Amino acid sequence: MNHRQRLLQDYARLAAVALPLLAVPFLVDPFLVSLAILTLYWAYLGNAWNIMGGYAGQFSFGHAMFYGIGAYTSTMLLLRFQVSPWLGMLAGAGLAALFGAGAGYLLFRFGVRGHFFALGTFALAEMLRLIAAETEFINRSIGVHIPLIRGDSWWRLQFERTQGNYYFVILGLFVLGMAVTIGLHRSHLGAYFQAIRENEEAAAALGVDVLRYKVYAVALSAALTAMGGSFFAQYFLFIDPTLAFGVSVSVQILLRPIVGGVGTVWGPLVGALLLTPLAELTRAFVRTPPPSLEFLRGRSGVDVMIYGALLILVILFIPDGLVGAGRRLWGRLSPGPRGGRRPS
Amino acid sequence: MTPLLAVQGLSKQFGGLVAVQDVSLELAEGEILGLIGPNGAGKTTLFNLISGALAPSQGRILFAGQEITGLPPHRICALGIARTFQIARPFARLSVLENVRIGAFLRHPHPDAAEARAREIVARMGLDPYRDVPASALTTAGRKRLELARALATGPRLLLLDEVMAGLTPTESQEFVALVRQIREEGITLLVIEHVMKAIMSLSDRVAVLHHGELIAVDPPDVVARDPRVIEAYLGEEFRASAA
């Protein structure tokens, strides 16, 4: 199979997943539609994180910085200059890519690696959060409301009557993000990212400009993440420094790709399919627990505890995530001539 | 004729430690130059300087007449110098073919071309049975072959081999000698660090001897083998080791 055929096969798989999903808003009740929106939204963000954290192996613990830049950029352009959130989304993506490239360049240039790199990204996100909370132009820590409009407007990316439209928007974004990852996965860019993750010195010795490709990975991941931030702002119609740049955003973003399978095309979606409904069910459960568990009533944070436990279990027992574990199992069950061990 | 590689007065200090001291060396196109010397003599440091992994403290390096001193590794590789690592550094989670493909992308940007080139090299290195397994599953000998395969895939004019035969059985290292000869037949110049004396003496056109960071001899193998300074610094040690 040549490159084009592989690419087409991957895109066909993506279409096979995405096309049936178009029917979801017509088939299920509004609660399930909103759950589907959240699931795709986290899958989209996880996929964006995975480009940098999974493929290029540059573990980000501060993806909220890009997310927040996206959320604030589209929102402020809309409120102050009446710019459509679609354009604001692109502006935010550009700005986040620039910020990511600059920050990444500085961190990489001075040899910040591994845990220290993760801490560096965390510090940058916190820095932006604190700056946002002190900036008058974006209403400090009080946050910004996006005024409600009546009816539905595609131009304003706001849907009062038809919540399902948000679903189509996030499905479109998700397909776009996945298409980017698939293209990456099959190109020399993706191969270089993986080589850098595995061994930087060896990659450099084979002609890979390590610094340049690491910066590319951050910029690309940042741009996609920022678009997710813009979507959230339009969906939730409110942002503040914590919602935009908070630690929990960073953690939520990296959770799904890690559980699903770091550095795999489908890992972030698998992680989102498992974790998002789990989180929502847990919240619903805590709201109205059975009598025997009455003490849980109204306690927030149970979902976070479950996340924590899951994360520990995954890292201990299946560091390559559900997709990796599934692949190994499949390899054992279908012993082809090469034992089905082909990593692709 | 311009030498393919010219090292002029090259030195490298790490703090107070002198790892390479005023080394000058020339390689003609198509030559196999062996580089020997006791552990800690500065052989690998010299490789790191030539391949750009380290910047020299003093001195110049010319490749095909062009100054490459202080260039980053990826630029030097693009100019046509490839290297292997003494301790193999496979991309562990990528398959053998994918490992080699990384190198092949340098001269073959299209994925199909890179893959075709990588397959060719994988087959030539005798790695075909392991083409699709993760590099982490390879044995020591397999990893050494993979190092060589990846470096070859970058299409070098000069290849630096850092102890590719260390830890191999005599049969395996004989196979390697044949491989290296074959690589030279294709017009690739080689600078080879090796402790396996039989292999290096039979392979090399000339042998350079490093001792405490200084070059003490660069001569044909039979001359080096009789050189009293070399015997005292290095070969003697080897004989004692083999007698024990």
C-alpha cells in the first residue's frame, strides 16, 4: 500500500465514524445531545494535546494557556469589534500558535526537557491566568459575558433555539482536528515528531532539525486547542480567568488522550468516550445519591477523584492507554505471520 | 585533491579535562580509516565534534573543502556526514522500517520514496525478518545493524561508525566487516572506531591511534601494529587482556 492509499483508508475510517454521528441530534433527547457535545469537545481538545504531548512527546501540563487565548480572543473581538466568532476563532488560533512557538522556542532553546518542560508549561498557563485576572480590558477576574441574542445565528455562532447546531459545529471541528492528526501521522512531519519523542540526539544525527520540529508541534497543537477555547466561550457564553486558564482545564485536556492512548490517532476519542459520560453520570449520581450513600449528596469533586484514580490505574497498568492495550490484545488473538505486532 | 574530511588542530576541553588535544587528520574520498585507542582516549569525543553533537574548543573541521565547525548535527548530516552511536539509540516504539525511514526522509521527502529506500536498506542489512517489529524487540546485534541502516538511509558521503562490532559474536562481527566493505564499494568513506583488533586491522587502509586525546600515529595497519608507542599505549594492553 502506498502513501496515498493509506491516507485514503484513514480518511475513510474517519468518515465512517463521523457520518453516522451526523444523525445523533435527530435521534436522542437534549440531555444526550449535550453529553455528545461535551464528548466530542473533549475528544477534539485531547486530539490537539496529543499532537504535542503524544506524537512529539513534549508533555504539556499547561494547555489552558492556548485554550484561554482562544477563548478570550474570539470573545473580545466579538464584544468590542463585532467580529464573527468564526473569524475570532482563527485569530485566536493564530495568536496561540505564535505564543506557543515563542514560548516553546525559549523553553527548548535553553534545554528545558521532560518534567521541567511540563512544569514550564504549567507556569506559563498560571502566569496568563494571573495576568488575565488583573487586566481591565478583559474585565479582570469577574469575567466576560457574551450577550444572548434571540434565535439562531451561524454568523454569531450562537444558537438559542437549536442546541443541536452546537453539536454540528463541534463535530466539524472534531473531524478537522482528526484529519490534521491523520495527515500528520502519515507524513514525514509526524514521523519526525515521533523520532524526537523517542530520542532527540538520534533524530538530530539523522538530519532532523529537532528545535524547529518541536516548535512546529507546539504551534500546531496550540492553534487547534485555541479553537476549542473559542467554541467553549460561544457554547457557555461566559469566560473568566479560571475557566480559561485554570489548572483544571489543563488537566482535563490531557486526561483523555492519556487514558485513551498517547500518540495514537484514536486514543483521544476513546478516552473521551469513556471519561466524559463517566464524569456526567458521577455528577448526576452525586446530585441524587441512593439513601445508603446519602453522605455523597451535593459533594462536588467526586468526578475529579474518579479521574485521579483512573489516571493512576492507567499509568501503572496500561501506559500506552486503552488503544495500546487493545492493540496488544488484538495482536495476541490474531497471530499473523508477524504476530500482528505491527505498530502503525 | 581536497580531502573529504580535514580536521585541523582540533581540541576539546571539559572544564579542566582535555578530551581531545590538537588533533589534525585527513580522510581521502573512498578511504576506510580506523580509529583506535584505549578507553577514554577521546575517540567518541572526536566523533561528537565531527558530527556536531559537541562544539570544539579550538580548531577547524572541513568537509569537502567547506568549513563545518560548530554547525548543528542536523546540518552536518544534511551535508553528508552520518554517524552511529556507541550505545545504540533506536526509536524504541517505532518499527525497524519506521526507524530507517526517518533517515531516508532526508533525501527522499515523499513518503513513498522514503519507504522504498528504507525497505531496500532494511533488506540489505539483513533486517527483513524484523522489519515490522518495534526496534525495542531487537537483540544487540540487531540494534547495531539498525544503527548502521538508519545512518546509511541518510545518504552520507562520510560514515562515522562508533564501535558497531562491540558485543557481537565473532561470526556477527565477520558479517559486519563484509557489510562495511560493501558500503565502501558504493563510494562511501568511513571513519571507524573499533576495539575488535582483527576486524579493524583487516578493514582499514590506515589506522589512527588516539592516546590521552592526542593522535600518536596515523599509518597503514601493519606499521601501526609494530609501532612501539602504539604497543605501549594500547596494543600491549590488548595482548595482556587476551592472555588473561
